[in-house]
Amino acid sequence: MRDRPGGAELLAEARRLLREELAPTLAGGQRFQALMIANALGMAERELRAGDAPLREQQAALAALLGRDGSLPTLTAAFAAALRDGRLAGDPGAYELLLTETRSRVAESNPRALAESDKG
């Protein structure tokens, strides 16, 4: 059993302290850099909380779309090749996979932007 707080909680607290206590005391470029670090901590926290589930889901979706098994890097390369050579042109499954992957990445990197896009 791991001690509490765990890694995600530690990242969240470090981010909170940086954003709420340290960054407001800084000016100009240093404030900008502190906020960039806080954003990176938030991304790392969300990735840690998600674990490898998003990668397994992406691998399963690619395998289903391409009709073959393989590692995530192999399936990703095959998907990219199929997109480049036009085999998946107009394929609604390919479009849905790209949309789902984009939303997943934005949910980890900038969830507020995703929430705002869902409002409109």
C-alpha cells in the first residue's frame, strides 16, 4: 500500500501552491514561467490519474479500425500510412478515432478549453 498523499495529490498541491501563492508574487517573465510550470504539473497530474487506460483504449480502437492486432506504435504507424495513402479517406470510423483522440489529448493538456468548446 502506498502512503498518502499519492503522486497525483502531491502534483495537485504543488500546482496549487505555485499558482495561488508563488506566481502572484512574481512579475513579468518569471510569473509567466511559473504559470507554465503549473500547467505542466496539471498535465502530469491528469496523466498520472488516467494511468494507461487512454493508451489501451487507443490501441483497441486502432486495432478495430484497421482489423489487425499490434502494439500501439505499430498500429499508429499503420493508421498514419492508411491516412496518407487515402485508404481511409471519408471513413467515418477514422474520423471518429481522430476526434476522440484529439478530445482525449485536450482533456489532459487543457480541460478548460474542452469545457468551453462543449458549451458552444
